[in-house]
Amino acid sequence: CATQSAICDTLVIDSARAPEGTLEAALTASMVREFKIDTLYARGGIHDSLITLDTLIVGWRAGRADGKGTLGYRAPKAGSLTFALASDSLVSLDSLVFALAKLQRDTSQDAEPLNGRGEAALTLTGSLDQLHGDLDMIVRDLTFQQIRSPEIAGSARWSSTDRGEIDAVVRADSIHVGKWEVSSLEAR
């Protein structure tokens, strides 16, 4: 697949102080491992120890992610960076999930690829050395290998200052795995 890209930067890195500068990147028809990106555009910079993401847009078949905001490079500078993702079909993520998780594909007749509709929101706050994160996601009409669920929702909260501990919960009204069914699932 051909890649067309343009990257313009004025970034200056000096070990005695925080980086300074701007970065703008535009990509079309690119691959990240097994995941095909149709378009990517990002513009941001770092000034006075504050990282700014003016615009992030990533588009792929049946999906899109956006991001914007600020983060501190080092405390006491701080900010809030938000990302939103929506996909009408998760099938384009199937090969990427297998590659990253090093899973073996189920070859049984009723096994299906990753699919469904998903939404996620991620907020990062603070600075790179005192980072906090909040993630909320929902997948509807999920299929993956022998797993089926009409809806699975999850959330996670973490802080790099709390020994990196993560508080996460996954909820589903029902999950089918092969011939097994679990109702009213909540896992922490």
C-alpha cells in the first residue's frame, strides 16, 4: 500500500530543559501493523512545558478517532487531553487484536472474526510524570471467535502516582461462549 505523508516540525530538544516546538503530520493510506489507516492528521506542540494537541483525526474503514487538549510536560504544569473513538464495525481491528495479543485463531465452524459497534472515550489529565487516566467504552453486537454479546461496557481509572494501580470494571447483560451463557456479568 502506498503511503503519502507530510511532516513539518520545529521541535528543539535540549536535555537541560523541556522540549519546545510544533509538529504537524498528515498521512493517507498507511498501515500500523495489520491495521489500515485511511487518513491521519495531527497538529500540536510543546511550549513552556505544556504539551498541546490542537487536532488529532484518525480515520479508517467504518471508524474514526479524534483528540485534543493539553498535558503538562512536568508537574506543576498540567492539563487535560481527550480522545473519542467510534466505529460502526470492528472487523478491521480483528487482525491487529490477534497480532498484539498473540492469540491463535479458532478454526471451528462457528468461530467469527472480531465485529460489533464500539465507542470509547479516554481522558488523560495532569502531566507526563503525574498522569491520570479515565477510559469508558461500550461494544454492541460483539462477536469474537466463539464469544457473542449484545452489549459489553467497561471502564478503567488509573494514576501513575498511585503505584500505577488500575481500577477497572466490565459489565454485560449476557455473554455467550460456545454453548455456555453467562447472565448479568460484572467483573472487577
